[in-house]
Amino acid sequence: MKTTKLTNTQETVLKQAAETGTFHASMLALKGGARKKVLDSLTSKGFLIRLKEADTFDISPQGRAAIGLPEENKPAHKDKIRTGTKLHRVIKLLARPEGAAIHDIMKETGWQQHTVRGTLAGALKKRLGLTIESEKLEGKDRIYRITAGLDTLFAGETA
């Protein structure tokens, strides 16, 4: 397993993120360009997750591992997906044994191709920790399917 060398500042920011959970950039002791550089670096390495609210971050499982913390058992409500949402429909498509192609997901959700790809990488892989595998058969579209992580995602429901 490849280990990433962290600077003292990066390690401090990750430890603070692990302690506080979701945090705003202004909570850091760093100011200006130094803060931006550290946050951008940790985000690009996948150690921090940039949330929708401006300058708000959360630590990723990779970030916890980078500072030697065990994987956190998040509260049940945080990992659950509401039924009936577009994300729920995407997960249902990908959980089928035959999986789904990008155009299937586009048709189901009304999303554009780049939105589907971003959802696969961001919401499903990074935020929810699902394992998604892809397969390209000769002369056919690439097929994506969820191979691990569904067991804790839905409360009392099978995907």
C-alpha cells in the first residue's frame, strides 16, 4: 500500500477535521494563501471532501487512514439514502446483476453524461464508500455495477 507523506500542517488540518467532523475553512489557524494551498492539496489527494456549502470540508476515510485513525462508524442517518431520489434510482440500477451503462443512468435520471460520471466518482465512491466496477465488452457500452458496500446503505431494504 502506498503511503502519502504529509507535511506537519497537513497532518494538523486532518487531525482537526477528524476531531470536529464537518468544518469551515475559517476554523483553521492558517490564513490566506497558505490555507488555500493546504486545503486544495488535501482535497486533490482525496483526504478531505469539499462539501456544497462554500469553504466547508469533511475528512474522508482515506484522510483518517493517512493520520492513522481507524475508519469511523458514521451515524446511521448520514449514510442512508432517501428512497425515491435520483441517487437512489442510480444505486438501484447499478446494484442489478447486469449493472447499467452511462446512457441507462442518463435516461433514468435526465442527467447529462458528465453528471453521471461525477456521481459515480463523487457521491457513490467517495462519499458513500461503494465499490463500483466497470466492464467493457467488445462492441458494447461500458457497464458499471456496485460490487460492495450496499449492505449498510439501506435501512431494512435490499437494493
